[in-house]
Amino acid sequence: MIEYILFLAGCTVMVLGAVGVIRFPDVYTRLHAATKCDTGGSISILVGVVVALGVGMVSLKVLLVLFLIFSLNPVASHALARASHKFGIKPCEMTVVDMYE
């Protein structure tokens, strides 16, 4: 039962992140939405997979993938944001703080 709750939570986060990617105005806020939905949604779904599978070698592999997603996805997102800023893409007018400026 708990795995279905985790699957539903992960799918909800993924859908909300996809809506954020569509609705947000610039590359930085869209990147933020995409990173949150990828990290949060996939972690929740993969934890549900581990709970559904039980203890075993496959669960250990899924946990390794979970760790890699948790550690590498934010780093890749940050690299994309920095590259966008260095390329000259400006944030939207509503952005209050530009940390790279």
C-alpha cells in the first residue's frame, strides 16, 4: 500500500514540474521546475519501487540509481544555469536577485 502512495506522490510531483516548465517565463525558473520534478518525483517513484521489490540485489541497484539521481541532477542543473548565464541569457524582469551578476 505504501508503494502506491509513493508512486502517486512521485507522479504528482512530475506533473506539477511539467506544468512549471510550461508556465514559467524564463530558462532559469523552468530549469528550477525541471530539476525539482526530476529529483523529487524520481526519488519518490524509485523508493516506491524499492518498497515493492523488497530486499534483494535489484533493490540495491535501484538504490544506487537513486543515489546517483540525488547527487548528479542538481549539479547538472547548476551547470546548465551557469552556462546559460555565461552565454548571455538574461532572467525575466520579475527576477529580484541575480546571484551570478
